[in-house]
Amino acid sequence: MIMDFQVVVLAGGTSKKLVTLVSEEVPKALLPVANRPVLSYVLELLERSNLKDLIIVVEGEDAALRVGGWI
């Protein structure tokens, strides 16, 4: 039996604790880790698992537009 799953990725927005790393231009989901946005690792693992029906939740309109533009 094949089941279709919808995945919800909680990608956050800006952060007071990461204020030195996060700005209005770079939301948490797009922070570089080993020269790639951290969100790219999550999306890569989901794709390898053949999970492609995604909802990415981002806090704030500006962060949502930046993450959406990157995707």
C-alpha cells in the first residue's frame, strides 16, 4: 500500500537569540551552514525520501518572501 504524505516544515523567521547571524535579508531558514542554506539540507532529505508535497511555514511576510524566492 502506497501512502501519500504532506510534510510541514517549520522554518521560523527572524530570531532575537541569533541577532548577529539573522537579519531582515537572511531569515533563519536561509542561514548558511557549510556554504548552503540550512533549509536546503531538510529539503534534500525529504526529496531523497520521495516526500515532495511540502508546506513550508515561515514567520513574517518578509522572511516568507525571501524563503519563497529562494525555493
